[in-house]
Amino acid sequence: MRIAILGAGVTGLTAASILTQEGVHVEVFEAQSQIGGIAKSFDLWGAKVEFGPKFFDLTYFPEIIHELEGLLSSDEYIRYERNTQIYSDGILSAYPPRPLNLIRQLGPSGSIKAGIDLIKHRLFSKENPEKNVSAYVSSKIGGYLFEKYFRSYSEKIWGCPCEEINSHYAKLLIGFNDSYFNKIKQVFSSQKGKGTTSYFFPDAGMGVIWDRLGERITTNGGIFHLGIPLKKIVYDDSGITINPGSPEGGKFDQIISTIPNIFLLKALGMTGAELKRHFAGQRFRNLILAYFKAEVGNAMPQHCLYLYDKTIKGVRLSNFTNFTKTKKTSDGKDILVMEYWLDDNDELWTSSSEEIIVRQLKQDLNHIAGLKEIKPEAFHFHSIKNAYPIPDIKYLDRLAHIEALVNDIPHIKTVGRNSSNAFNFGMDTAMASGIQVAQEILQKDYSRA
Ligand SMILES: Cc1cc2nc3c(=O)[nH]c(=O)nc-3n(C[C@H](O)[C@H](O)[C@H](O)COP(=O)(O)OP(=O)(O)OC[C@H]3O[C@@H](n4cnc5c(N)ncnc54)[C@H](O)[C@@H]3O)c2cc1C
């Protein structure tokens, strides 16, 4: 059996690794010249920093640990406790929000107000919780807490009112579909406030994991075609041909696609007008990652600050130096990154001048108590177009429509962050989906034999 994998991100690499270990012929087609997708690392000011993900959580999918085994020796990575906080109205509090922490912040009168409001919502609200994020979260924690702790950040991230955001977002992100038992457990465990040691970070950056996985795939006979974007897929009696006529193409029995569905459908011959119709209404948020170096000292001990405050345009500030001791610039400074989530027409996105981003960044730092003294010295920017699909009210319907379209195509399986179009799809989920699709293919092949 010959398998083509489209995309050498975490999902594609994991699937390729499992299939090649079982002796399957695998060829990976990747548009970029480097593997790793969003989870690549890059060199900046003498240190390795992350293009995207920083938190690799090993809690939820035990099966990924087996795949990671042997890739790094124990002195090449650390396991650490996550230290992340919310910054709102000049106050720092735990992130993810912890109920007891919230109660302490609200004080006696605020807590009573929140409690009465919660009972009112539970007993008397006639609003359908599935209507939108506002209705859903209010039905779970009451309107008072929703307004105080949930609305501003969600609206900053998505650039639209919570009434226009799908309730699915809250369910996935916050886990409000947990049982009440778990919620109660969460309240009591929050006393400890110690985070978790389940996070994993390689000294040489996340990218080293995927580079090593790439080496394992090559050793097991897998072939990489780097800098080769998928252009065309043709079906005929002899199988499926990728990029026909190109020396970097070939015939395959099965395709695993981890690239955006829109590129897959285009390669299958769908016209621009058809694509426009099928994807109509889907809006995205673009991302600008503004890296800078600075003397931080003890001003920011956290890995990340989640900036709920509406007076700050950035949504998350991360300090790479706090992830591992080696992440200092060659002149001994900290490296940080501020994330800006932007609409197509936002000035920060449309402007060709980096000066505007620098000005915004300095203004934002100036609004964060404790970080006012930080003086950014050098800058580096990454723009990610269409980084996150906005989970608006029609989001799930559109997703189901596209899933039905791609599921109808024989011998093509779509997996990973791009095919699921999900906003909270982590590296752990990406690996788990790569494992699942590889196992499905192996089982099918064995049953045929
Ligand atoms: C800013 C940011 C922060 C994040 N933070 C975290 C975090 O802290 N923790 C966490 O677990 N996850 C995080 N994530 C999510 C995580 O990075 C992704 O879920 C994971 O890396 C997705 O892997 P993937 O292989 O599914 O997709 P991708 O990484 O997108 O891989 C798809 C690959 O397909 C290639 N491709 C695209 N089009 C074509 C084409 N036409 N032909 C051939 N190849 C093509 C791309 O170049 C890419 O290499 C973050 C994501 C972002 C954007």
C-alpha cells in the first residue's frame, strides 16, 4: 500500500511515523521547505523560540507518550508546572480561572451577588443555553460572573459580541460540559493552586521534537517532498495521482490530508465559484506575533499573561525565557512575544509599517502594572493569515457541510487542525488524530490481507 500524506505538521508527521514503523510506503508532501508546520521553532537573537505552540500537555492522550519515547534524552527537556495568570483591571489572578480564587477576588458582597445571580439563572432563566456563548456560560456560572470574567476576553479574541459566538466555543475551551462532580472537585483542588507538571518543553525548542520524528520517518523508509505544495489530484482506474506530470508526484492508494480543506478541494478540481459557495460566511482572525527582547529581571515570572483588560490590545504575552533556562538572547536578555488577534481591516494588520505595531506594543506594556519599566530593544514579527476560524453561530453547520463534502471523497482521510477547522486544537490533539488515522488505515489494510 502506498500512502501520500499532505502536510508535514504534527498530525502528518505522527501518522507518517506510525505507518512507516509498520513498513508502509509513505511519501509526505509539504509546501514549506521545513517540517513541523505551526509547531516549528526558529532562531532569534541567538536563541530558539517558538513560531506557535509553547504548552505541550501530556495529560489527556496517554497514547502520544509512546510516540514521543526515544525522541529526546531526559537531559534535553524539562517537565514543568504551568505558571500562567490573567491580568484584568490591574489585578493578577490564576489562569485557567479557579473558582476559589474568583471568590476571594470578589469579596463577600461580590460573592453573594454572584451566588444569587447563579441561583436566579439556574431556576428562572428561560433562555436556551445553546443560543450563544453568553446564554451558555451564564446558564453555568450566572450572568454576573460571565460579565466579569468571560465576556471581555472572548470578545477581544474573536472581535465580535459573545451573543454572536457559538456555545460550542465555551464547551470546548472551558470544559463547561464537565459533570457537576468534576466542577466540585475543581473547586476543592483549586486550593492547591499549583498547576501541573504534565507540561513538557525541550531545551532546543518544540521544533526539535518534529525534526527528530522526521529523522525517524526517513530511517524507516519514508520520503519527504519539501517545498512541494499539493497542486492537483487526479483519480483514474490505476489509483490516485498527486501532482501529475511533476517529477515530485506519483501514484498512491490512499491520501491523508492535513492541509486546509479549501486547498484539498481546489486540487481536486473544485472551481473558485464553488469553493466560495461552500465556504461562504466563514470568517477568520489573523494573528500578529510581535517578538521582542528586553531586560525583564523579576518583573514577569509567569510563562504567560492572559490580558483580559480591554485597554490592552494584545491578548497574550509570553516570556520564552521562563520556559527553559537556555532561552536568553546572546546578550543575556529575555525574549517575549505579544499576540495580536486581528480582523482583515484592523490597522495593525493592514498597515505596512512595523512602526505601528511597535507603538502599540509599547503602549500595551505601559498599561500592564509591573511591566511599565520594560524597554523593548529589538523586534521581530510573524503574521499568520486566517490563523483561527471565528466560531460564530453558523460555525458548526458550515463545518458539518465541509466535512460531508470531504468525507464523500474516496480514499482520502482528512485530519488535523486544518481539516477540523478547530480553534483549540493542540499538539496533543494533533498527535492523537495522527495516531488514530494511521491505525484506521493499518486495520483496513490488515483486514484486506
Ligand atoms: C499561535 C499559536 C499558538 C499555539 N499554541 C499552542 C500551545 O501552546 N499548545 C498546543 O498544544 N498547541 C498550540 N497551538 C496549536 C498547535 O500548534 C497545532 O494544533 C498543531 O501544531 C497542528 O498541527 P497540524 O499538523 O494539524 O497542522 P499544521 O501545523 O498547520 O500543519 C499543516 C502543514 O500543511 C502544510 N500545507 C498547507 N497547505 C499545503 C499544501 N497546499 N500542500 C502541501 N502542504 C501544505 C503546512 O505548510 C503545514 O506544514 C497553537 C497554534 C498557534 C497558531
